[in-house]
Amino acid sequence: MTSTTPSPLKVTSTDELRTRARRALDRCAVVLPPESTVNLRARTPITGENLFAYPQASADDVTAAIAAARTAFAAWRVVPAPVRGAVVKRLGALLAEHKADLAELISIEVGKISSEALGEVQEMVDICDFAVGLSRQLDGRTMPSERPGHRLMETWHPLGVVGVISAFNFPAAVWSWNTALALVCGDTVVWKPSPLAALTAAACSALLDRAAAECGAPDNLNVLVVADAEVGAALVDSPDVVLLSATGSERMGAAVGPRVAARFGRALLELGGNNAAVVTASADLDIAVRGIVFAAAGTAGQRCTTMRRVLVHESVVDELTARIADAYAGLVVGDPLAAGTLVGPLIDARAYDRMRAALDRAVADGGEIVTGGARHEVEGSPTAAYVDPALVRMPAQTEIVRTETFAPILYMLTYTDFSEAIELHNGVPQGLSSAIFTRDQREAEQFMAADGSDCGIVNVNIGTSGAEIGGAFGGEKTTGGGRESGSDAWRAYMRRATNTVNYSTELPLAQGVTFS
């Protein structure tokens, strides 16, 4: 670890953050519910202090929300899909209009730097654009029938109430991925955001309510319930929630998935990632360093697609290590609202404790901390957790390397031949995002082949994070297997019906069966 102690950071005061959050909420026409006897605390990792009290929904509130969404579904499902798309189109316009307000709330509540927060809101606008086009393309197919005078086809229909459980690290975009698609598919939504991002959720929901009202849509297309995991269990267990889309930890998914399956519900799980990049001997190291540093240090290492492992050919490991360390030395850690900051705070002090424990374990396993890991003091805010991203050389892929730590730790391991790199890459429980940096087409193609990366996202000469909305997002193994956002992910939000139409004057049976 570096021996120098970072200078204390100066960050925006809690009073100023409270004022800015209130202003952004007002511009989004958010009416905060009255405080109750059971309150959550809207807090900010920028100072580690509370902003507002926010009333927690009860289990009865969740049940009432599901009932309201189910009532709305009965009317919404028969609205023509292009008309449903008009609501999403208006939502996209409102999101664009309030882009700066939403981004500021995201930065205040979860600590993203301004550029990344603005990018998250842009992602919401983009998925609305995608969904609007999709509203005219919810197409089935016609297939040849073996029987004369018959037509065989499939149609797709609205599913029902979709429950969305989102995590703090993408407090708005993940909701939009699900909600924009669900709405054009004819579904309604009950949203349980992370309690750490209640204000952002309230602003997004207010904008959707406004879009629905302006377009003459039914009330309660999206119902917000802010609650902890215990209360949110009502959403998991309700038979009226036909699809539950849950984003969070592998531990959360292991608890939620079986409960949804037990009631024969559908689950769309987006869970942990332990994402790696293979850097080959032929790699363009300029491109590799840029891709690695953003993927590893962006969002303070708190993305599910954060790069956590680099598997580098032994011939270039020393040079790559030195170049990444130099890049890390230039990263500005500090107030995410300040110009020039590249790495904001961890979500809370517990996240730093987990990071520190992981680093201690890595060293005990023979690892060497090349740089990073030091925590910054913050003037007047002892609980805020700002930390230098850590780079660690490991002798082997030990258990701590195979475990996702939601913090900016990048483990570097070496390999000798390409088959060893693939084995190391796939030798973790998670299977979300992956990357290879190479100028060898054979290596690139093999990495993307069936016996290459076992992840749901496989990139060549870019990092593991920063997915576009046009492609389906999700992963394999303990990542959960779900797919959200683009491509044909919309099918998860609809039910399929296979139709056979007999337009002949006969009644032949399939497979030549006779019954007369």
C-alpha cells in the first residue's frame, strides 16, 4: 500500500446538498409523503449524513400497491401498443427536460460523478426511444402447418403486474429498462427501489405519473413503494406479481429466486459480477489501460459490470501493471459534484470495511498491493468513505479473488498460454461481463466462441462496463441468467400464445392421428 496519507477532502456541505436536492425535487413536481412513525433516512454518501426522513411503506402498503397496479393492468392491456408507446415517448421527453435535476439527485444520493450521473439519465432517455419503436414491433411469427388449410402462428400478449426491485448503484436506469419495456408491452409496474435512493425514485415516478396523466392513461401504471427488504418480501411472494425483476447481490438472488419459483412466478435476476479482461501479448496497451481504468475505477468500483480481474500475459504484465498504477495516481478522488473529480465516495463506511477486509485477505493469500486502498479524511464528515482505487497483484486466483467485493479493487493475475487465460477467466461463479484486449483475430474469435468466455456480455478491445441499451443486458451462472434492455428482452414481459387456425372444410389431426 502507498505510505502517504491523503490530505483531507473538502466536499459540499450537507445543508447545501439538502437545498440542492429539494430544488431538484420541486422542479420534478415531487410531493414528499408526510413523515410517519417508521421512517427511512434519505442520506448522502458525499458527507455520510442524512438529508430527509422518508416514510417506509408497510407490507399492507405493498399489497395495496399491487392491487392498484393490477386494476390499472385490466385497462392498460387492451390499449393498442402504439398508443401505450405514446406514454413512454412523453416520459422520455420529460426525462430529457429534467436531465440535470435527476443527475443531481443521483450524485447526491449515491455519489456518482456528474458525468456518470448524466450518462445514467441519458440511458433512460435512450431506452424510452427504443421502447417507443418497439411499441410498433411486438411481432410474432407465422409457421407452416403440416395440415392443409391451416395456419400456425404465435401472438404475444401483456403479462400482468411486473415487480421491479432495483439497487443503489443504478438508482434510475434499471427501473427505466424494465418500466419502458413493460409499459409498451401492456404491463403495469410496482417499483421497490433501494432505500438508499428514495429521492431519485420519487422524482422518476413523478415524471412518469405526469406523462401518463398528460396522455390520458390510467392511474397507477407505476406504483412506488419505498421499503426495506423485509417489507419488500410482500412483492416477492405475491401471486399477483407475475414477473419479478430483481437487481442486487447473489445472496439476494439466491433468496428471491426460489420464493418466486415456489409460486410459479417468473423471475428476471440481475445479480453479481466478477468481471475480467484478458490482456494478450499482442494487445494495444494504450487502449487496454484506458478501458481497464474506467471499468475498474468508474463509479468507485460499484457497478455490477466493474472490472475486478485482469488476466495478463506474462510477457506484458510488468509494463501493464506500471501503466495502470500511473493512471491510478492521476485519478482525482473527491466530491462527485466538483469539476474534475473522477472517483466519488463509496456508498457508506461499511463498504469501505468490506474493501479493507478483502485487501487484508488478498495480502494474506500472498498478494501485493501495488497502489491504492487508502481512505481519505473528509473535513467535517467522519463517516464519508472516499478511497483510492486499489491495484493488487495476485499469485493465484484465490477465494477472495473469486468473490465479488463491491469496491474498487482490481486483481492482476498472469497466464502463459491462451487456454490458461480462458480457464482463469471462467473459473469464478459469476458470469456477467467480460473483455479481451488483443490484435490477434484468432484470439478475439475464440474468446467469443462457445468454448471462450462464459459471460452474457463479451467485449473485444473495450472494457467490461458501459453497455449500450440496444443489446440485451445480463449474465449467466450466479449472475442469474436474466436479460433486460435491448434486443428481444421485451419477450420476458409478455406471454406467448401459439395459435392454429383452420380455414378449411375438413378437420385433419396433427401427426396423422385418426379419431372417427
